Amino acid sequence: MRKTECPWPDFFGGLDKGGVHHYLFYSQHGDEKFLGPFSGEPAFVAGLVSNYRASVDRNNHPDYKARFYETYLADVLQGHRPTLTHGDVQQKNIVVVENASPNDQGGRSFDIVLVDWENSGWFPDFWEFFCASYPLYFQWDEDWSWRVQEFVQVWPAEMAIMQLIDRDLGW
């Protein structure tokens, strides 16, 4: 799945070629201008930062962090390709189904199915790890925090900055 090529060059958005489906891009007032779709990673990052700026302005908060993100976030989040992303990989969305027929060696075989694709789309390649490491689902005292790296590429720096933005937008 992660190696699937995006059918639209340098596209970041929904599977239907529409906007992204993620709460970090949702405006509190239903304004869809921050959802994209975006042409290129800089535009994707700018959409994220613009939504943060709008939230700061709307809530009359000091804009120091908004200016910081506007100045530096594109330098940190760069060089990532559009990647087919589920957007909600957590244990409850992974279904293991045993096949009726045995495998080539005569043993049991299984299919792994991902359900709940409402947050899917073409996101930067670090996005799946960021979503899978969301603090409500990602507890370091459970083996899930270690196992997730077996099937999702780990992006610790990107995860850290995105969790900071997530916390900041969660006023």
C-alpha cells in the first residue's frame, strides 16, 4: 500500500482528488479553504499553518507561535512524497481473517484487512506514523508502540513536531 504511486504528481489530498480529511485542517467555523487539495508539500504545510494562524486569530491568542510555524515549519517538513495513507491505523482497525484454504505449505493462512478509511488520502510519507502514534491510542506501556514500526516507517522528528502542532491546535 505504501508503495502505491499517487496518480496525480505532487498531489496531497483525498483519494477522490478532493481536500484532506484530517482534523488538523478543519476550521472551527466550517471554512473548507484549509482542506486543500494541495499541489506540493510546501502548499500542504502552508495549509496546516494557515489553519493554525486562523485559530490563533479567531481566539485572540498571541501570534508568536504562529509566526514561528510560518517561518520555520516548511524547513522542517520537506522532502516527503505523497503517500497512500490510511490515517487511522490502530488496533481496532486491523482485522485478521483466516482463509478457508491452506497456504502453499498446507498450513493456515490469513489476510489482514484495514477498516475505517474515512481519514485516508495522499499525505506526506511520515503522516501514517504520526497518526498511528496519536497519544490517545499510542501508549508506551503497551507493545503496540513497539509493534507499529514493523509495518509503518518510523519518523520520530516529524512525529514530534506534528504532536506539538496537534497539541497547539487542541485549545
